[in-house]
Amino acid sequence: MRKGRALSPATVNKELRSIKAVLRVAMDWGYMSQIPKFRMLKEPQKLVRYVTPEDFAKIYHACKVAKWPESPGYSATDWWRSLLTFIYLTGWRISEPLALKWDDVSLDSGTAITRAEDNKGRRDEQIPLHPIVVDHLRKLVDFSQLGDKPLVFFWNHNRRNLWTVFHAIQAGAGISPPYGFHDLRRAFATCNADRRCQQTPCKPSCGTRTTRPPSGTSTWRGKPTRRSRIYSCLTY
């Protein structure tokens, strides 16, 4: 935090929750008889952004401005289009596809496995992949990677640069302010709102144990965006 700058209510509440967690442990260990009451600050309820099908189409076609990652087996354009399509149609967090290994992907059966050590739910999960995702992944098959278990989305640069390139792509698409990767995940949940995450592949893809949508799904109470609108923009 910069000196003289006020903390947001969300930041204050986050710190208060951490303090409560510490005090709860202290009470369990017998150092305190009870936990003092905390008054949480009221946080403003803002509209949550998600990537619309129209903006996704712009981003998809603007991937041609990307120069990283470099590979003799595929172009940076194909890499980015595959990554963004994968997240948009599975709802995975960005860390999960980046950790995905080819050993956990079957292009013939159209499935992928996210491992417990790589996801927030801390459990292995196999999900079916949409044929569009499979078609994109086939372009990334690269035998030039070193190691016994090559990654599907191999990124040979600093992880911070991933966001830099993603923002550059969106600048090329004329989108401002730029989206974050989690906005792709919110879009997946939003576009599946009519299914209520009750059936696969939606529920496992979201990475949640409940039938509630992931946090920040903005149109869950509104009219859902049909997934066919997403598929129609994926022309390449």
C-alpha cells in the first residue's frame, strides 16, 4: 500500500478474516476463552466483467499479434488461440491448463485430466473436451519439448509476461480496459447458466463441488448467453 492511501473495504475485510482465523486457532489451543466480535465493512457491489462472445471473437482474431511463445512446431497465434479457447470452453483457472501434460490428454477420446496438485479443489478430475478444443489442441502437438512429461501449453518465458502478451493481444483487438484470464472462466459459467452446472461437463469444468456458479458469475440471475454464439466465433 502506498503511504497516505486509504485501504478499500475489501482489503480491510480480508485482513479481518485473517485475524479471525488466527484467533480461532488460539481459542482451539486454549489461549483464549472466546473470539471478540468483528464488524466487517460494507463492500460496494460492483458488476462483474466476463468476456462476451463478441469480445472473444475480437481477441481470438487479434492473437496474430502475439510473438511468444516460440516453437518450431506451431505458431504463437495457434498457441494463444488454443489456450484462450480451452479456458473459454472448460472454465478452468489459468494455472490448470498451464500445468496440463500431454499424458493427461486424449485427443482421440476428447478428454483431459486436471491433477489434484494443480487445481484449487485438490482432487483429480477428468472432463470431456468440446471438439473445437480438441481441434485446437491438435495444432500444438510438439515433440521438441524436453522432459518425460511435456506440457500442452508450454510457456518458455517469465510467467508475468503471460499477462503482458494477453493485454497486448487485447490492445490489438481494440478492447480497453483489458480482461483478465478469470473473466474467461466467468464467461464459461455465465454461458452455462441455463444448465445450472448440474450436469457434466459443466460442473467438473468449473472446479466446484457445489451446484452454485463460480464466484463472480455476473449473469447467473439474468438471461444466459447461448454457447452456440461462442462456437460460431471460433472460425480459423
